[in-house]
Amino acid sequence: MTFDHRITRGHLLRHIPPNSMIGVDVATLDVAQDFLLAHLHAAGMFDLVVFKGGTALRKLFAGTAGRFSTDIDLAIATPDEDRRTVADLVAETIDDTSAGPFRYRVENRRGRWLIHVDTDLANVAMPLKLDVGPPCWLAPDVRSFVPVPIHDRFDFALPDLPTMSLEENLAEKVARLNRVAAARDASDLVWAATTTPFSGTDRNVVRRLAVLKIWVDVNGLNGHWHPTSSTAAFDPSLWLRTGREWDDESIGLLAHPPPPIEVLESDMVRLWKDLANLTVDEAVFAAANEKDRSAVIAAIFSLPSAAVSADELWRVQ
């Protein structure tokens, strides 16, 4: 597939939002992601993976209202796939390839895949980060890219992509907030809670998923989900409060202009305080006790639109 375009440096400069702290390098990476995702789709990689994370939110849900992200987060499409094998295949598909005005080179640095982007239109020093994670628990959605002005300069159609459901994506952000104060995750949650129609997302499903994902973070589950270091049991008081020491490394990429940290955390508390209202069985799961493994697996399997079976969750790989 060819990726013809009519992009100039001026178009990349105009891709920078007004009053934003980002530079042309980040704006260039954002556009390079579109070409890269189209390349991966054309190569058949989205038969093996599902798009997720903050970049998926920007590309397929929020458009220009979403924060910039330098991560390409993917999930394997089925539990039968081997994560490392799929990650290696995705990296191999990206390495030493060109799409439109962009050239891509992949580096494995201490077990993490980095994607270096080169173009004659701008100097880009920051790499993209590639991660391939475990399969989704809920059936993925297939969504189109949200149109943004620079897409008018693409002489090809961007593909529809399979993506993690919004409920599960937000639940993963809650689970990460339980172990690290990442401003980008709080920003995504605030955006979802204040943006129609996404503000109508089923909070009960988000909360239940978050509680179960934190249990799995603590205890692990079959061969795909390993216990995560520095993970505590589900504790909303860790992040539904003010005065936390937030990791603001990427605060400049959050919004346009980025919110003060104190505003972000107060919005998080105000908009998501209902996450603390657990059902009886969720309160049990929130303690993250290993003895509840059978009940946790049954709860995951019983989720609406569950995409994994109890046998797959019990399987040891």
C-alpha cells in the first residue's frame, strides 16, 4: 500500500494546538503515528493485536480534544497468542520501513521496544514507545479515526481499527493510578467524564473492571498477567484526594494549555468519587486476597461482553 500525502512543514506547525507547550517534534510524532498505524493495518498486524491506551483514545475517541501521547500500546487479540512473539513481529514489521514522509527504525532497549522516527520535515529526537500487553477482557470495538485537519493532506483512507472498549481502557487507567500518580491517566479520566457521549460510559463496569484488574496486578493470572511491582490492594484514597505527588513528566502533552496539577486532581476527585462505592463482592475483591482467585475468575468471565473464557483465565502458560 502506498501512503501518498501533501504534508509540508507548515502543516506540521499548524498541527500544534494554540497555547500548547508542545513543539513541532511532538506534533510530527502525532502525525507519524497515523501513518504507522495505517502501515500496521495494511500489513495485517491488527489481526493479531488490538489498539489501546492514551494514543487510542486520542486517535479513535477524542481527536484534537485528546492529549498527545508518545506510546503505541497494543493488546494481543486472543489469549492463544504469545505476547513476546507478537511484539517481535510487530517490531519487525515497523523496523526499517517508510510510510509517507516518515522513516521508522526500531530499537530494543533493556527489553523495551522504542520506535525512532525520521523525516525531512522536522527534527524528531523523542522516540515512540511500543508495548504489547495481555488480551482484552471485554470484546474490542472497531472504530474509525476521529478526523483532524491534517488528515485532509492524506491521499489515502485511514483504516478502522479494533480497539479496547472505553470502559476497559479507563479501568486500566484507574488500576495504574492505584500504583503510580500519573497525571496523564488522571487527565484521560477527567476528559472522559466531561465529554459527551463518553461521560455516559457505564461507571459500574469501569469500577468493577478496575477492582478486578488491581486484584490481578497484585496476584497475577495465568501466563499473561504477572504480578506488578509496587501494587497495593484497591484503595481509592490513594488517588481520590488532593495533595498527592503527581508524576508530571508529560504534563505538557496533556491538554491545550495543560491544567495546573491542583485543578487536575480536584477534577479527578469530583468526577470519579463514585469509584469508592463498591458492591459487596467488589469489596471482597478489593482486598486482593489470593484465596479469592476462583471468585475473581468467575467475575471476569461474567463481565458484560466478556472476551475471555474461564478456561483461558485458569490456563497456565
